[in-house]
Amino acid sequence: METRAYLKGTRLSPQKAALVADQIRGKKIDEALDFLNFNKQKGSAIIKKLLESAIANAENNNNSDIDKLSVKSIIVNQGMRLKRMKPRARGRADRIIKPTCHIEIVLAEGDK
């Protein structure tokens, strides 16, 4: 049985989130949580919270055994970009783009 959890519009660059996501893809739940606990990147704290949400979904909605769960897939997509202006010299302005991303985690029972 597969269980999903989504996080949309988080204030994190998709490139930075993908670096963390690549490290936990295909791992067992306890290995993934250990990695996310001890990693210093901002993305690991966000993905850890989403992974815990997916685990709770699997336990409560599907009555899955937590010890048998593994991360089947984790997908990071680009979200909407926030556009801001920064004043510069001589009345000009520079555009500052603040990226967001959408993250989806799929858990499955078994090895992969």
C-alpha cells in the first residue's frame, strides 16, 4: 500500500531541496530519519517534517506497519517564484526572485 504526503509552496529553492531528497530516496524510514536529523541543511528540517507527516498518514489511514515502510519516491518540483524589487542607485531597481518548491513523498511497504 502506498501513502503520500505533499508540501506545496515552501520557501526553499528546488535545487537545494533536491540535494537532500536524493540522499533519502529508496531508504528505509529509520535510515532516512537518522540522515535528516543530523544534516545541517534547511531542506532536511523541512523534508523531515514532511516525512513524519507521511508516516502518520500511513499509520492512521492505511494501518501500515511503520517498521516495513521505505521511501519509494520523493519528487521536488519548482513552485511559484516571489518577485521583489530592491532599490538601486539613480532611481533604478533590481528584481529579486525568491523561489519556492513543491515536495511529494511516497512511502511503500517493502524494500523499494
